[in-house]
Amino acid sequence: MLLEIDDIHVHYGKIAALKGISVSVDEGEIVTLIGANGAGKTTTLKTISGLRSLSSGAVRFDGRDISRMPGHKRVLAGIGQAPEGRGIFPGMTVEENLLMGAYARKEDVSKELAQVHELFPRLAERRTQAGGTMSGGEQQMLAIGRALMAKPKVLLLDEPSMGLAPMLVQQIFSIIVEINRRGTTVLLVEQNAQQALQIAHRAYVLETGRVVKAAPAGDLLDDPQVRAAYLGGASGADLAAASDVASAEADDTSGADDTPEADDDAEEGTSR
Ligand SMILES: Nc1ncnc2c1ncn2[C@@H]1O[C@H](COP(=O)(O)OP(=O)(O)O)[C@@H](O)[C@H]1O
Ligand SMILES: [Mg+2]
């Protein structure tokens, strides 16, 4: 296993957020954590990247126990994270934001920059634009691109599709698949369970700080309990058909949505 968290307990003050979570991620996999708000998904990722400390349990990465390793060393060891809410630096340019992702590396990073530009041509076009003036979808791309600049072995993604127009959601999910195809292991947290299960190899369902189910992702798409709780009760096939309709509708109505971000995002989607 590349990454293993073993029976971890994490507290916020006296409140137990994680009550014994075990998750493993093998090299080359896309693994997804799904679950309702407050289930402990973000806390799990923060514990892996070293932003929260353990009350008990262990985090192992690449054959080492990293439970007590500081966060910046975990980045160097190969754990990259695009945090919830993106966390880009609004006053820095797109390119400066990307270079921040590689700040801890001494060697030349032009190769990584070229690869990020290849994955996200928009970031190349907008390299001198201030990060804070990019649209929601572009900022998400920037957050992922910045994490990739550190050449992670595993990429932790916290709700990358949050708040994005349907077409942008599709684009982000395709890029995650492509990042994985190029060799980066992915641990993906999503509330958009249907899409996450469609691209992941394996999945864990979290409820109030515990893992209540672990299975191949495809099995969970057809699991009656998972369908009822996280997929609106419809079958996987129904949902696939519904998402086709939804993206067709988004095509038709791209100019009708009155939020500037959705407008921009929808145009971006149709221009490809
Ligand atoms: N900074 C915090 N202070 C206190 N409690 C928190 C904090 N962040 C998260 N929690 C609590 O920890 C639990 C798990 O939260 P979180 O990991 O953010 O869940 P998720 O990402 O699945 O929505 C929730 O009960 C939440 O209220
Ligand atoms: Mg969260």
C-alpha cells in the first residue's frame, strides 16, 4: 500500500471528529471517500497531510510511519493536497501560485510547469492574471495544478467539483482521470458521489467519523443503501442517463444562468 491510515482518532477539542477510520490506497488507484456533510472527510485528508494531529492510530506512507511528521515534510515525501475551498493566493498571478506549489523543491521545475500547462491550457493562457480574478472553475484548476507542482505520489482532492457548473464538473473529473492515467495516485473526497464512484477504483463511505462501507466503486453505484442515502435513490443506470440529460440541458441554457461564475464556466465548457 502506498498510503494507509490505521484506526485513526482525531478530535477538535473534546469533540471526536474521527472515531477509528482505516483507509488504504494502493499505488495507481483512485480511491474516493464519500459521505454527508460533517462525516469527517476533510478531517481525514487534513490528518493525512499533517494539518490535524492524531489522538491515536497511525498514518503510513510509502513504507514509513509519518504520524508525527510535520506537514511540509509530507509534501516533500510525496503527499500533495488541493484543499477544500481551493486556498489560492488571490493577489499573486496564476504562475506565481503554481510556483508556490513547488517552493520547497530546489531543482528546476520548468518540466512540471509545462505538464501543468498541458493539463490545464487555461492556466497557461492566464499565467499573468491575478489568481483571485479567475472564475471558480479556473481557481479549482489552479489549486490542482499547484498541488501537482510538488510532484506528489498521491494527490488529495477535497471536493474539487464544489460550486461548479455541470460542464465544469465533467471537465474536472476528466482531468482527475487523466492525472491518474499519467501515474499519480488519487484520494478524492466528494459530495458528488455519483461522479466520484464512476471514476474511482474503490470507495469508502463515511458516517459521523466512521467507515460504514468499503467496496469497489462500481459495486457501490448499485448498492441499495448507498443509492438511497447518497445517489437520490435511483439506480446507477438511471443516474448515468439523468446526467446525460443534465449536461445536454446545460449546453442549451449556458447563457441563461445569471451568476457570473456559471456563465463564464459554461462558456469555457462549450468552447472546447
Ligand atoms: N475547526 C473545527 N472545529 C470544531 N469542529 C470541527 C472543525 N472542523 C470540523 N469539525 C467537526 O468535525 C466533524 C467532521 O468535519 P469534516 O471533516 O469537515 O467533515 P466533512 O468534510 O465530511 O464535511 C464535524 O462534526 C465537524 O463539525
Ligand atoms: Mg469537507
